[in-house]
Amino acid sequence: MATYLIGDVQGCFSALQSLLQKVQYSQSTDTVYLLGDLVNRGPDSLAVLRYCRAHEGSIRVLLGNHDLHLLATAHGIRRPGKRDTLDGILQSPECADLLDWLAQQPLARHFTSAQGQDVLLVHAGVLPSWTLQDTLQYAAEVQAQLRSPHLPDFLRTMYGNTPNHWSDAWQGAERLRVIVNALTRLRFCTADGVMDFDNSESADTAPPGLQPWFTCPGRRTQAVTVAFGHWSTLGLRNEANLIALDTGCVWGGCLSALEISGTDLGLRRLHQVRCAQAQKPG
């Protein structure tokens, strides 16, 4: 009986299969959390969605920016990008059912170890002013829109870089946009939580005035173990209260799984498989 956290798959189904075979994944006893960006850029996004839906319960997913992009593209709100590899899904007879399943998935998940240690799972980041409970509440607000008949209306107003900071006063589309951007796009921000969406360098080359979101002073989730993907140039981080697992599978890096103990979060084991390069960076 094991718990695994896996970084961005991005349609690389063969790598996901190889990794699950390597850890001897059992649908009946194990739990696998995929940290968003299930689809796009890799060669077989359709197979990834099919597999995750078939194994729902033991494989638990959350949404990343590419997953939301798929929903927006399918609803005619976003044009396909030059690097998109979503046609297999969009042209499949299963498309409507798979997208309905995808829209049911959350933007954040949480579980607690037997010793009461909290683990928060997001795709990209958490604003420094948010607590664990704040993050789950705000993610649930977006999930309610994704699950509602108003999904197309929500998707039309989801994109944009403003507002670029959190305020309890935000309402409607502005509030939801900040939540989506933090949970699915955040890398750098200012010390007081103003988000930047122009830079994707490694953490060591932060632009002036910016820093990785997880180094912000006074971050209110510092006592929580936060696991995320999204940031391939950041690379693997396996620290006491911080786990970064996007190791660039789609770019020819690795797909990574961190096996964690259900009784002690300090007991961890890293599993990786090399991936065939599906896209060239740049």
C-alpha cells in the first residue's frame, strides 16, 4: 500500500506506463496523485485521459493550465496553439465524456498522514497570504464553476493577467481569475504576492524584485508540505515542506514519482523514468 506523487505527464502516456510499472502500481492498494497538466505537448493525451478516468479512485488528478486550455479549446474559446497535441482528444468519439470527467476535477487536493501531517497538492503555486484552508476554499469556488452549466461563460472570462494580486474584495470573474492564475500559472511574485507571468527561468535567476512564490517571507503555508509541478526549469525539489516534481518529461527529461510514507512524510523514495523528447524547449 503506497502513495505516489507524479509531476506533469503532458500526454506522455508511454512514460506514465513505464513509471507505474517501475513502482509496481496496484490499482487495488495504491494511491497516485497527478499534479496537473495531464495533457498537451506530448504524443498521446487521449490515452492519458482514458487511463486516468478508468483508474479513478486510485489515480487522483488535479487540473493544470494545459488541462484548462483543453477545455477552453474544446468550447471554441481558445484557438489551438502551434505546439498543441490535442486533436486526438477533440476528434475522439469519447471527447464529450472525457471533457465532462475532466471538468469535474479539482484545482487543489489535500490529504493528511497518519501522524496528522498536512500535504497540499496544487499544479503551480500558492499565494503567500493564503492558508491551507483558504487555498482549498478558493479552489472549490473555481471547481463549482467548472462543474456548472455556466462552464463556457466561466472559460470566456478565465484568461488574463489582471488582477495580479489577491484581495478579499475581489468578486466574480476577477476573483476567479486570480485563483486560477495562482494555482495553475504562478512561478515568481513579489514579496507581498504580486504575481509575474512573464518569466519562467530557474529559481536561481529570479528577475529583480521577484522571487519564487515559495520563498516569500511569512508565507502562510510554510508549515504545510506543498507539492506542485508546472516549473520544469526549477527541477526536482524534495525538501521537508516543499516538493517540486516537474522534471521536464515532455522536453526529454524524466517523469518523476515521489513515494511517500503514510505515517511519516519524511520517509520518501524517488522513482524516475527517462522520457523521449516530444517537444524542443524554446
